[in-house]
Amino acid sequence: MSAKPSRSSRRPAKKARRAGEVPVERMDGAACLEGPDEGGMLDFEPAFGDFTVEERVKDQFRAFVEEREQAGEELAGPRLGRVIRLDRGYPLVETAEGPCRAEHAISLVKDRFRDFRAAVGDWVVLGTPEGHDKAVIETVLARATELSRWDGGTWGARQVLAANVDTMLVAQPLSKRDLVCDRLVRSVVLARQGGIAPCVLLTKADRCGGEERLQAIMAQVLCAVGQGVPVVALSVPEGRGVEEVRRLIEPGRCAILLGESGAGKSTLVNALVGAEVLGVGEVRGRDDQGRHTTVARRMVKVPDAGVLVDAPGLRSLPLLDEEAGLARTFPEIDELVGGCRFRDCTHGNEPGCAVREGVREGAVDPGRLEEYRMLVSEMLNNRRGLDPAAKASLTK
């Protein structure tokens, strides 16, 4: 690693910015990773060239750097990076020169009303202040997409699972037990809310009790999640569906893999990569539940495909204010709601309900309507518990 660039060595980068290019400068040696990789993952994590740097990202980078220059706060060695790993330590950021650990600027984490910490997938502007042993995340660039969930606390408190991802792969393990699709529908709502294309992976398809039952389950899932959502039957031991999943992760694009612990996510990642990248945990036989084997959110480069974000298992997906995602998941219901006689129609037993009429005419599946009503009711109840004004209006 070279030493920190001198003031004179940074001048060409300044000219490059004026020419509309994204500068690449060498970081302080202490700020870059050297020696053994962490957890054996660096060989499988993406390089900067595996990403498609869109013009909007370049424009935001240039605008931020120029704004700081005009304010007389020129950054030391500014560079563009993307967060590829979040764990208990500092974020791991990939740059054109390789990965480096970075800390957040104080202005990002000390805001009184909002925490601006970076998530996996975020594009960030890095600086390298003199005397620092790490790069500093000066700002998080605006996200094209965001996958997040309400954390169950205050109104605006959300946990961002990933940013700037194109596809969400939801892993749902199969067994001989009846499949309940509620969690799949919730996942699709969250994806639609964040502008992300959802896909369903029915993992452990060899354990569901035969091909005929598998086809029935796939039809059930297709009805539950709605048209336009790919559903893939997957059995890694049999080699079934792995290449189909690979095709869903397009080169230059980014997908995130979600699911409960024990859903077979780590097994799938290992199969896609062709190596034992992630540890595989055991599943309890009595309830098919697994333990967390993934403790960090991190990106993995998939050969002959794009980049996959592997995330820890999620036990709950509560909804609060995902009206847009709900409407996009249930478009056939959303287009009928405006025709109901009452604005606050619950689509239960109210007279003049256009949605119930749609059920009678065969335009709306009754099972999808019940799921829709349950999710709407949940969001209203969650708001009632958080917002005094909402609580008062709901009890009138």
C-alpha cells in the first residue's frame, strides 16, 4: 500500500472531477484491508467492477464534492464506494482500489431526528482525513430502492435491510406440513413498497411429499402473492432450481436473499458460489426452525451472475404504513376500493362494497381479500398504539 497522497498528488483528481469523472485515489494503508481476509469471505465478495455505477450516482458524488469545496470544506481524498458488508464492526466499503473499513462522520450519527447510517448496498462518499486509520463515510447518496421494515418502536423507526437492490428473493422452506402464505405476502408488500421486484423460492422442495403436492403448493403461492411474481421450486441436493435462481440475479444487478432461519439460504448461497462460503446450521425436527448461521449482512459475488446480499434470518415482518406496497401487491382490490359506498369500508359486511362485488363476479380471489383485510387491520392497530391522534379518530 502506498502512503497517503500528498496535496500535489490530489490535484489531478480535482481536474478529473471537473471533467465529469469519478476520481480514484489510494487510501492510507491503515484504512485498507491487508493480510488474511475476515471470515474467509473476501475471495467471494464483489469487486468494484462488479457494480453498475449509474449516472445518477456519479452526479450525486460530483455534486456533494463540489458543494463541500464551495463551502470551503474540501474533502481529503474523496472517493466513491459501496457498502458490501455490515457486521458488529465498521462497515466494509468497496472502492475502485479495493475494500476498506470506514466509520461514519459524526454529522451522520448525531442527528437529533434521524440516523443516517449506511446500509448494505448504499453508495457513499468516502474521505480520508489526515491522522485517521479508517476512511470516513461523509454522506450516504440517495437510494434508488430501499428494503426496510418497521422496528416495532416509534412511528418513523425503520430497520433498513438493504439499499439499491433490484430483486428480493424470499426463501420459504417446504415440508409435509400445510404451507401458510402470510409471511410470503408480507415480504412481497415490503418489496413493492421499496420499489424492488419480488421472487419466491420454495426451498427444500424434495421434502414436501411428492411432485403432485409440490405443484399444488406452487399454485397456492402464485395465488397468494399475485401475478407477476416468479415462484421457483428449489432443491439443492437434487440440483433443482439453482440455475433458475442464478438467472434471476442478472450480471451488474443486485439481489437480496431473505427468509427465516433454517430456510436453506446459506445452502443456496454455497451452491450458487460453488464453495462453502457460509456455515450451514441444523434445523429442529419438531418445528423445522433453524438457528441463525448468518450474523452479518454482506454481499457475495455469484459466478456468471450479479451480486447477492445474504442477510440474517428475520423472525417478524410487522407492517405500519406500507399502503403503497399493499396497493401494488393487491392491484385488483386497489382499483375497486374507490367504488365502495363508504370511504372507510372494511370490505366486510358493509352495503355497497365494490370489492365484495368483485369477489362475487370472480374478479377478486376471496382468499386474497381476506389476507388484504388482515394486513390493513394490522396496520391500523399498529398506528392506534403509536399515534394518539389516530387512536382518538379510530375510537369515535
